[in-house]
Amino acid sequence: MIDQQPVPALPGTPDEQDDTARKQRVKALFRRYPDITSEERRALTDYLKSGPLLEIGLLKGDETIRYKIAAFEQEQAKALSHAPKEIAVLLVIFVLLAVVCSALWDMGA
């Protein structure tokens, strides 16, 4: 018989480890908020603007920091808002998608 030994769990890939470290750092910064530096504020703003939506949602669901996140978003509302250029690009994409769908609908009729 073959002696089977359990295979040890591999730690996450370097990307997963980086993501985990980043999430922990963001969470720690929100715990310390409002006692953070301007560089840390910028890092939090960048994370809220470009971070994974699911992770941001999970952070906002954490009862220990949800009110601090809300206060931060209120304070940084201008920095977190979308630029008119971004809104225009999304509007153009939506219109083009509607035109393509309409053309495909007419071809099928």
C-alpha cells in the first residue's frame, strides 16, 4: 500500500498575497481615519476609485469601519466623483451599443 500524506496548503500566489496585504493596509488606514497623512488619504482615494468593487463592498459592510468609510467618502466627495470626460465616454459607449443592437434587430426582422 502507498502511504498517503496530506499535501500542505500552498500559500497564495504573489498577486494574492499582495492583494491581501493591500486590503489589510486599507482596512488599517480606515481604522485610524481621520488621523492619517495626506499620502495615506491619497492611497485610500485611489483604492476607492480603482479597487475591486467586491472588495470595496466587503469593506463597507464591515461594521467596525463602515462609518469611517462613509465619513471619508463625504469628505473626499469631489476627489471620488467622476470627471465629466468619464461620463461622456460612458454615454458614447451606451449610444453606440444601442445603435448596434438596433441594427442587429433590424437585420433579424
